[in-house]
Amino acid sequence: MNRQSVSSLNKIGRMRLVSVAAAAAVLLVLAGVYGIGRLRSNPADAACRPAVDTASRIAPLVHGEVAALAMAQRPFRVPELAFKDAQGRDKTLADWRGRAVLLNLWATWCVPCRREMPALDALEDKLGGANFEVVAVNIDTRNPDKPLAFLKEAGVSHLAYYTDQSARVFEDLKTAGLAFGMPTTVIIDRSGCEIGAMAGPAEWASGDGVKLVGAAIGGSN
């Protein structure tokens, strides 16, 4: 083989390596942005298999006003997120163990969040009780009075107030592959396992929303 042929082969080899590296980089970026493969920090929990079964069973109800909900595909226990209640007491998701939860992260600077709050308030009014609660956590990092003033002006009266002024709760969900923007919503079963997650707002108090969440509560073990 002459020197020119060897040089050509080496050049082709380098080009292939560059192409493979570029493709790998693109996949990593897509995984970070879109959650491909649901990159998560803790392993699948076999105890959460019933939540996946519930997700599969109620998947036909994911349409209309709640069509953007992504159902859990594998067992995953949601991290024990930490935040505070209206009295400044420390809370974690473990405090709701035994109850199904619709966890929602919102902020006053998020226009879709503000529009969604009345629907979440109405959902809590319709379905809230011993077996279920809408847990809406505000992540405004400045002026703690602003979220409370907004809720009062919007007539939100059924939701309990929870807050995390560090916004760490969003970062923890992002690390877990469950948060990609605001608002973020996760439906969690009584064992603390994911049933489904949504990036963006929804009309949760609509017929579609109430039927879906009601089925999720009923299917929670």
C-alpha cells in the first residue's frame, strides 16, 4: 500500500472518530434538554412497580386538557423534596406518605403558572381530602409577600401554601429528570412513586383532568 493510500485511510478514520464523538455529544445534549431515557440520580425502586401499573392502566385517560402528561415507564421513587409550609415549618414529601399527591411547582414570574393556579385550586376543592392533596410549592426567591398577595387576588382559597425560596426543589426534580420548565407537575402515589409528570400548564379542574387524577388516586396503592 503506497503512502497516499495510507494517508487517505488515516484521514477517513479520523473523520469517523469525529463523527462518532459529535453524535455522542448531540445525544448528551438532547438527554439533558429533553430527558431522553429519563436520566435520574437513583435506581429504579421495585416497590414502585404498582405506580407504573397504575400509569399504564390510566394512560387512555391522557388526552384533551391533560394530553401533555407523560406517564411513568419504569419504577421511580420521587426524591424527598424539602420545602416549608405557611408557618415556616419544614416539610418533605414523606409527610404525605399514605396519600396521593399532585405536586406542582410555580412562581409569580411564570405567566402560565399564574394562569394555572385557579384550576389547581378547583381540583383541590373537588378531590382534596384524606386520600389526596394538591401540593403547590412556590419557588419565588424574592419578596415572600408577593406570592401570597397573588393567591389572594386570584381567589385561591383551597390550596395550602408551601414555599421554597431557595428553589432547590426545582433543581432536585431537574436532577431526577422530572423538571424541564415551569410550571412542573408530578402525580405521585401513596408510596411516593411517580405516576406521571408534566412540563407546562393544564386545566386540571376540567372533566379530563378530574377524571385522570381521580383514576390515579383510586389506583394508588
